Amino acid sequence: MGFTIGGMRDLRSGTRSGARGGVRRRGRASDCTAVAEFTGLWGWDVAPGARAAAPGGGCSCGRAGCSAPGAHPLELAAEVPAGSTLDDVAEAWSEHPGAAVMLPVGRAFDVLEVPEAAGRLAVVRLERMGLPVGPVTVTPEGRAQFFVAVGAAEELPSLLYRMGLDDVGPAVVRALGAGAYVTAPPSDRGGRGPVRWLREPGLDSAGGLPAARLLLGTLAYAAHRS
């Protein structure tokens, strides 16, 4: 099946009952629909991820002493590539029921991360100034993650230096690039709770992500202010 904005709205509301029924047979409907949006609409790869195992806070990967319980991709799980349809996603997710939805960083986007309070303030200021803002998530650890154009992680040290912000540490602003993964809504992260959208992907936000330099000054200001 192909993807359109209207089609994905129908899937969310359940009006395409046949498709949703197929998803329920092969994987949890909400996860499969979210993954299909990421792959089919926004062109993002998706990786099935581990979940925190209860009780005890271990990891579903089964490794003793896992360093990131419930917050990493499953080692033997194949990624769902960009362009995959809802049927493709449901088939892939049926192999790993209950997997977290994780997005690889450094391919379609990098991430700038700041404290949640700073992220909320920054979104308001950026929108008031008419600057572009991509998708933004909020993690249960209290961090806001701004999706930006690829290259931010590599450029961040030099950008901070040129902007006179080289004293800003990773607790204030840090960048995630190639090799990193972020947990995507609506998945739980590490047993702490779900990741949520502060600003959802849309044609105005996911199609052309802003360069890090357009956001960095405001993010640093908001982080210090908050």
C-alpha cells in the first residue's frame, strides 16, 4: 500500500479497518502505524529496540549488566528501511513483538539535546522569530531532542567556539550523530515512561530539517535562562 497524509490519518483513526486488523494480527497497531509513518512519510529507517524488563529493571536483551537497559536496538533484529509500507512494517514487527521503536541518528537527521525546560522555551522563541523548527521529542529523563540536519554532531564544537559558547557543556547542549539511536514516540524508554512529541513531524518540519547553527544560539540561551 502507498502512503499519503490522508491515508495515515485514516490509519490513526481506525477508519481503514481492514489494514488495522492485519496489523493487530501481526504486531501492535499503534507501534506499527507509528513506524510506517516514519518510514513511509518521513523517509527514516527504524530499528526494533529492547525494552526494560520488569521486575528488577533489567533489559529484554537478556545480557547481564546491560549498560543501557531498554534503550538500545536489538542486536539480531533487522532494521525497517525508509520507504517500507505498513504491511512491511507489520511483518517485520511480528518478529519482535513489543519492541521499542528506535531511530538511527546520522542518516536522515542529527539531534541537538537540551534540558526539557530549555527545549520548551526554545520552541516558543524560535517559532516567534519565524525560524525553522524540526520535530522535537521529550524523553522521560527530562531532555528535549531537536531533529536537525545531518552534520550537527561533527560541527557542534566549532559552532560553539565561533558563537562564543565554547564554555557550554554537554549537560546544557549536546549533539547526537552517526552511531547513536533515539527512542521514538510512543515507546517507553528504559522503563522510565514514554517518549513524547513536543513538536510532531509534519510537512513543514520533517521534510527540510534546519541546520544546527540556526537553533544553537536560542537553545543555549534558553538552557541558561531555564
